[in-house]
Amino acid sequence: MLAPNRLSSLFKPTFLTISTGIGLSLVLGVPTTLLAASLLSPNMRPPQPMKTMPKAQPRPPASAPRNPMRALAPQGIYVVVDTAQNKVYVREGEKILHTAVASTGSGASLQDPRNPSKGWIFETPRGVYAILNKIKNPAWVKPDWAFIEEGESIPTKSQDRVETGVLGDYALGFGNGYFIHGTLYTRLLGTNVTHGCIRLGDKDLEYLYRHVPTGATLIIF
């Protein structure tokens, strides 16, 4: 049997500091032998490692259409005019059926001498239009600017404005007096020289007349 003073020294409280691992410390005032016994008890399970949850995998994006512009393309046959390159394309969906060299608006301007506040800018209009009508053997009804440009007096009778044989064999109208038509100046195809209409050579014009239906979409940019 241990002497009383020996027993008291054995169970003398010893203050230990144990870190909790979360930024705090615990001060334990327990007898060393009891603390050791509790830490070494065979009934205690060793700390188990935390299971790492698998990372959520991002859902793959829905497959985009191969050509998102395809859904925006007009139905059936349509016409595209590139005024910068002076090219006309007859298309159906993504397929190009025909390519033609054209002449488009010059961008030049003309002042009306009768009215200083009035004038004309000769540009091919940009935007989305439709082929409104198709004319065979068209005649040109000359507007005021045609006479002013040539230094002629403006006629008072409408029949004096009509001129034939200058627009080719066919014309496809798309509104506001603008047409796709032929030209006497085939050497100028591929350049920006017109007063706003779109000029084509004879064979290309005939192709459009025969293959592009009335109501077809016309895209000009």
C-alpha cells in the first residue's frame, strides 16, 4: 500500500493544454494518470479520416447547332447582295445556287438646283426586302434627277419620261423604285456606279428572272 504522501503525489492535478484544431485551446486540470488512462483506453476508437465527397461534375452544355445561322435563313430560294464586293448570290438554305457579278450604288450625291434643301444620294438600300414583281422588257420611267444629271429640262408630260432598251430584258422590283435589272455598261460590272439599283449581266439577270420567284426574300448588305 502506498504511503499517503506517495498517493497524493500520484494523483496531483497537472494542467495540460490541448489544441482543438479550430483556433482554440482547452486547459485540462485532470490527474496525469487519469488523462493517460483515458487516452490509452482500448475501448476508444481511433479518429477516423473524413470521407471526401466527390466533386460535382458540371453538366455538359447542350450541343449547339452546327450552324446557328441556319435557323435564321429564309425558306426556299432567296437572294443575297453584297454591295461591298458587288456580288449577288442566289441561295437555297446553305447552298449557293448561282453567283453573279453586279454593280451597286455609287454613294454619290446630287443637289436639286430648283430646291437647295433637296437632293439625292445614290446608294443601294441595305436591309431585308422581297421580290415584289418580275417584269419582262421593262421600260425606265426617268425620275427628275436623271434629267438634272444630264443637264436637261424636266418634262411636264409623263410619256416624255419613258425610255426603253436601257434596263435589259428583265427587271425584278423590290420597292421604292428600286430594281434588279440589266445594263448597257457591262464593263462596269463589279464596281459601285449605279444610282441605287442593282445591275447584272444578261445571263445572270435571266437566271434570276427564271429561278427566283415573286415573294422571295432579298437581303442586301
